[in-house]
Amino acid sequence: MNVDMLVNGKAVTLEVEPHASLADALREQAGTTSVHLGCEHGVCGACNVIVDGEVVRACLTLAAGCGGGAITTAEGLDDDLAHRLRDAMHRHHGLQCGFCTPGMLITAHDMVSRGQAPCPAGIREQLCGNICRCTGYQGIVAAIQTTIEEST
């Protein structure tokens, strides 16, 4: 079946099986390599994307259900906030292997833009659905906190 959607602002038509995940469709047909498949059970957050303004697990979301939707992946985060988050992640060493980074950026962008993370404890709570096996979260939390502080 063909599914029309906007991926990072570009109109695309994806040919998908009815049971195909959004993650697979984005990676295989839309070329969005930032959508990482970690657990494929919705636990790790590596596949996080924004669908019509909401963060979703692309591994659990059916591509066929996203017809007419607007999908933003880490490649599509191109506003001032995204640039500041990336810079802060770099400055605070908030990434090591990089596998979790796109999902972390999606979650961080959402939480900061919604004003949901006023303090380090709040940031950690909001990141509870994103697993990082390298950093211990210290640099990630510091980067998000710095971005929040620099925004005020």
C-alpha cells in the first residue's frame, strides 16, 4: 500500500506492507538513518520521532497509520533550539557511541520546547524512556539543563 506523508518537511510516498513499522519505512525508504532500532519493543527510545507534534516510538508505530502525517526525525530538527541542544551535547560530552543520540535529541527538543524540564531531576524523569549505555546520563542532563538556562 502507498502512504503519503511529510518527512522532515518533504512530501514522500512510501510503499509499505500493512504491518510495517514506521521505523523500518523511514530507514529503508525515506533514508532517515537517525531512526535507530534498538530494542524494537518501545523500551529504549532510540527510534523516537515526532509525528504530528507528538513524540512516538517509531518501532511500535505502523507506517500505514501515519498517512497524511508530518514526521520529524533528528535530521529534520533544524531550528535554533535543535542547534543549541546539539552544541550543548557536544560541549558537555553528552554522547559517546551516538546510538541513543537521535532519540535523546527528539525527546530533549520536545521537553525543552514544552517547558517540561525545569531542573535536573525533571530532566531525568522526562528521559526515563530513553536508554543510554555509555554516558551515565550526566553529560546529557547537563546539556539539556544548559540549553534551558541559556534560553532564559
